[in-house]
Amino acid sequence: MSTASLLWGLLFGSLGAGYALYGRTQRTLSPFLCGLALMVVPYLVSNTLLMVAIGAALAAIPFATRS
């Protein structure tokens, strides 16, 4: 595990915790599920570039699906 992978995992995990907390308190499904996914992705993906791509896509989904 490289330092970059560790730092990106920390960033996406923190962002995911914020999304999950926001989604739970506002009772909205999209931020909650994306937050859970953002917290799990760093454990499952070891390639740094792939993790950044998946994390950026998951972080953008709640903004794209906002009604």
C-alpha cells in the first residue's frame, strides 16, 4: 500500500462518512448509499488511479441526482 493510496482512502472515507451522516439525517437515499460506498471502496480497490476514479464518480452522484 502506497502513501498516495492511504491518503486518498482517508479522504474518500472521510467524505463518505459525511455523506452517510447527511443522508441519514436528511433521510435521502442517494447521499447515504454513496457515503457507504465511499467508505468501503478504499478497502476493496488497491490501485490508486482506479480508487480516485471510482471515488470521484461516487462523490459526484449526489450532486447529479439532486432534485
